[in-house]
Amino acid sequence: MTMLERRTDLESLYRTMRRIRAADERIRTGLAAGDFGFSYWPVPGHEAISAGVAAALREGDQLIITYRGLANAVAAQVPLAEYFAELLGRSAGFSRGKAGPMGLSWPDSGLLISTGIVGAGAPIAVGAGWAQSLRGRHEATVVSFGDGATSIGSVHEAMNLAAVWDLPVVFLCENNQYGEHTPIAKYTRTEHFADRAAGYGMAGETIDGRNPTVVYDRVAAALELARSGGGPTFIEAETFRLEGHYFGDAMSAVDPVARGAAWLRDPIVLIEERIRDEDAELAACLAAIDAEIAEEIDAALVSALASPPPMVDDLTTDVAAGPVPFADATGPALDLLGEDAPTKRMGLAEAVNDALRIAMSQDETVILLGEDIADPPGGTFTATAGLSSEFGDQRVRATPISEVAIVGAATGAALLGYRPVAELMFMDFLGVCFDQIANHAAKIRYLTAGRTTAPLTIRTVVGTGNGPQHSQSWEALLTHIPGLKVVWPSNAYDAKGLLLESIFDPDPVVFIESMSLYFGGGRGAVPVQPYRVPLGQAATLRTGDDVTVVSYGPTVRTAAAVAEDLAADGISVEVIDLRTLVPLDIETVLSSVRRTGRLLVVHEAVEFGGFGAEVAATVSSRAHAALRAPVVRLGAAYSPVPHAAALAGHHPPTADDIAVAVRGIVA
């Protein structure tokens, strides 16, 4: 006899399942009546799964769920009034109405995060499991997803990484027979999804998802295996989705005969029958329990409806810590070291390595992950060389070639208090894992109204001479995502100071490194001791009176050299290195342009739609009266980056291009 087969726990399971059903029915009734409106995904058929899982979790465990999350949320005992208020878009909601039905998070009950992207929770669960294993507290994570998510690559990447690292994660597939509107037989040849577990080298089983006791027993066993170091498990809980994929779904794709048969095995009906067979005393109380629950649901909904909508000021709060996208002009001044501070001549990779070593020495929550970053080889460009030997392979984790899993795991670990630094070998690979960056890491603070943050750093490289798929500059894409900070140093000194600042920043930061600067271009004297360069503070590398040239990354060095040459011709050029694109130090740029009256913005990325357009537009609108010539942008040709050297040299702006542009502006 398991713990949950005793009378009191059978009652507890029934209460949980009934609360789920009552909440679902009340929401659908209100939507049908037009009392309120929002997107909703019904849960009838999932009650037993959620009740059993919630009973198996204990303090310290984490739960990650999907947008069909009402059943899991109610089972986790989140405050119903706040939950309903979030669905309604009211100020009393978990996130003041800004997250809505898909963005549920209530860490107090172990509900770490929910996601509206199919399968996206699995990589985040891997990160949570990694954090739990580092803590050594015998905790585990359950990630729930539908059967349709088994076709998503992120689930594969997550399960593979969890198995390779023996992480304490339970992958729970709530198989309701339909991937949205498509029956299983039309999207997979797999008879039982749990059979796939063997391919990852993990335990797996298919269970009856209509029986909460069975769910409890098997999930509890999988959690115990995970907590004891036995690695992950894949559990497939079979049920049938009794209502449509979304509210209002006509269910035209659902076999009516199969649905009719499923209603006869409704989890609520089955547990009521069981109670009548096993416990007459409890059976006599069911009507009273149902009435009590209905009253609780109604009271919570009334409370939520009474809550006012959020204030307009809430629109831009909790995007990130500090002012974004522009820097605070009154922020802390750059803390420069004294002139006598000991230095060492370093290249960019060595400076990055030094910053990582310092950060890991200062804070045990700084952890690294990425492809090939452990010794040997210590990273493709040696930026992580020696770190796994010094700090151990638990804190410096080499991963499979799995960009989605890498960024997702970094996000999950960040949610549990770590400061992960994830490496993506080339910037082009952002496209592979863009969902995890843009829809999860960047939005967590906003989705949780600031209760939860993701302080992670993503290091990536812009290649040189590596052709169309390994040499792209996508910074403009990143700066378009609220919640991300974007940094691009032009030299070794800045690289060390900016990376240390990025690692300890409370928000996700994408830290861009230039391959061309690895090989000599970024070398310079770098202080040996720790220091930080604050984000959002541009550097004026050269003062001038005739024209302001603004750049970042490798073109800074080219612009500075051109300015030196033009000085011989009597043209005085001021060169500004932005260093960080978000937050952007626009005040330094404006101050310079108001003196010189002219602006040239130069970058390595394609000119059309590039970040230079943002700088140009801002200056044109805020310093228009001071301009003595039109603002000019100079970027790469509108083409992919070619491989042939004869073409590649003409793709980004050259020194001659910059000189011609400056002469044209001055003339």
C-alpha cells in the first residue's frame, strides 16, 4: 500500500483533481458567456497526471510546465485569485497581467516557469537539474510537455544532454493523443514515446495517466532515482484530451467515437468510482467537497475580476535592471585603475580567459558550458583553456553540439541562482537557439514582474574569412529584443573589464568577440588585477573638431587608424567606441556631434537595417539643429559574407571607404 492509497490521501487527490476541473469549467463558462476574454487551453483529461505529480514533488524540487498549465498550477497550489487575475490581465496577477496564460511562474510552490513555446521547457529543465546537482541537495526537476513536443528538436537536445550529464530531471510526456489537432498516428511511427528513452541511455516507461496513484508512484520513484544520482527518466503518462486544443475548438479533427469512449474513462469519473468502491465514508462527503471547491473558485474569480488593470507605467517596468535601451547618463563613472597598476600584454582570447578565471575564483556560482570548452582543447580559440583543469569539469562543462540545450541549460541554471557563461562557437549559430534567447532568457524578468531573473552571459564569435554561415554580424537582431544587453569590445583591455561586468550583471548579456581581434588586432596592455568596465559607457579614443566617427568591434581600430592619417591633411576626427550597444551611451555621441556637427557611423555588419541606423536616427532627431551635414552610415555590402578572399576583403567597410566617407562629410 502506498502512502496515497490511505483514505486521507485519496481525499487529497480527489480534492486536487476536483479543483482543477472546477477551475477549468468556471473559466470556460465565463469565456462562453462573454464575461471575459483571453486565450485558453482546456485541461479535462489531465487532472490525474497533475495531481499525482504535485503529490510526488517535495521542497526544493522544481516544476516546469507548458501553456496548457491550469492543471499543473492548481495542483501546485498557486494562489487562485492571483492566477485568475493574471489570466484576466489585471494588476493583482502574478506578473501584473503582463505574462498572461502562458507565462505562469510561482517559485514559492516550486513552479519555476511555464512556456508558450512547444518543447522549450525541456532545455531549461536541464539547466535547473544541473544547478541542483551542483548544489548537492538531493533535489530534482520535473518538466511536463505534450506528446506533440516529442517532435521538437529542443526536447531531443535536452534529453540527450541530461543523460550525458546524469542530471536529476524527470521528462514527463502528457500524452493526450493529439499534437494540437493532429492524431499521433499522423506524425510519428512511435507506438510508445517512452520507448525512445533507451536511445538516450535513460530509464523510461509508459503509465496510466488517468490514475493519480499510479502517476504518483512512478513519478515519485523517478524523482528518488534522480535525487540519488541515478540520472534522468522519461515517463509517458497516457490520457485523452477531452476538450479542444483551445477554447472554441470545434474538435473536427478528433474521432467522435474515441472521444465518447474517453469520456467514459474521464479521470474524475474513475476516481469517484474508486472512492465509492473503497471508502463509503469519503464517498458520502463528495458532494460537500465539490460545493466547497466551487465556492472557493467563485471567490477567487470574483477577487480577480475586482482587480484593476495595470497602470500604463507597468508597460516598460521589469524589462531589465537599469535603464534600457539607453544608459543612465548619471550612472557610475568608469573606475579606471591607477597608472602604476601592473599590466600584461594580452590578446583578446587571453583577456577573456583571464576574466573568466577571475569570475570563477570570486564566485562559485559562475559556471561555464559550451562545445569543446573543457581541456583539451579549452575552446576553439583557447578562450577557456586551463579552466576545467583548475575549476573542475562540474563547473566547466563541455556539451554536445546542441546550441538549444546550451542556452536553455544556461537559462535554467540562472533561474536557480547561478551565473552561467554559455559559449556559442559562432554568432551565426544564434539562429539555431534564437527561441531560448529571445523568448525565454530575455523575457523572464518581464514575465515574472521582476521576481525571477536570468543573469547569464552568452559569449559568441563573429568569424573572419569563414564564408556565409560562419562570419555574420547579427548584433542588430539582438538589440531589437527587449531584455537583452549586448556588448562588443574592440580590444583586450575592454574585453576583460566588460566581460567581468557582464557576468555579474543581473540580466542576460550577449558578449560578442571578433575572430579578427583574436589574431593580433586586439592586443594591448591589460591590468593583471580584477577591474570592471561598466556597461553603457562609450570610450572616446581620439578627440576631434570636424567630424565624429562612431563604431564598435573590429572597425574601431580601422577608424582610429584612418583618423590618424586624416590629421595630416588637416581633418580633425573624433573617434568613439560604443563598447556596449544595449545599454547605449547615446549621450556621449550626442555631446560629440553637437560640437563637430557631423557624424559617420561605421560597423562590420550589413549596412541596410544595421545598428548604425538606430544611432543615426537618434542623433538626427535629438541633435538635428547642430548638424552641418547629413548623418552617414557605412557598413558591409548587402550580401552574405563571401568565402573568396578577392571578395571578402570588399564586403566590410575598409580604411579607404572610411576615409572617403569622412572627406565627403567634411566637404
